[in-house]
Amino acid sequence: MAAWLSDPDAAPHGGESLRELRARVAGWLDGLEPGTVWAVAEPDVIRAAVAHALGAPEAAFWRLDVRPRSSVELTGRAGRWNVGIGSVRD
């Protein structure tokens, strides 16, 4: 656990490293076609998406607190994302 929390290349128990997770999520985001996409995701996926959208360094991943049932809205396009936190829908 300590390795996974401190080394972005660590993949304990053969799982996915933080760097691999971020690359996978970034590839998905940047490959989206224009339009609306809804995704229900685990907190780590949301952290990775927000960090990518902001262009934040890997260390920022652990500083993002994603609470249960919260919403995050990403608008824009690959290379120019905007992040809405706690978005309210009508």
C-alpha cells in the first residue's frame, strides 16, 4: 500500500499503477466525440479525470477528495477541459 501511495509506477498485486490509470482515463477523455456523455465512476477514475483535465501533476491525484454521490462536470474538449465541481442539474 505504501508503495502504491508514493510511487506512481507501483502496481501492487499485479494491479494498475497510478500512471497507467491516468493514461487510460486520459486516453478515454481525449478520444470522446463531441456531445454529452454521462459516466458513473469510482473515485479514483474521477480523480484521474480531473487531474488530467487540469493538467495537474501526478501528486495532485492524492489531494483530490471525491465524496460519495458527488458530481463533477467536465466540459470542453481534449486539450481544453473545464471542470465544474458539485454541479447542479435541473
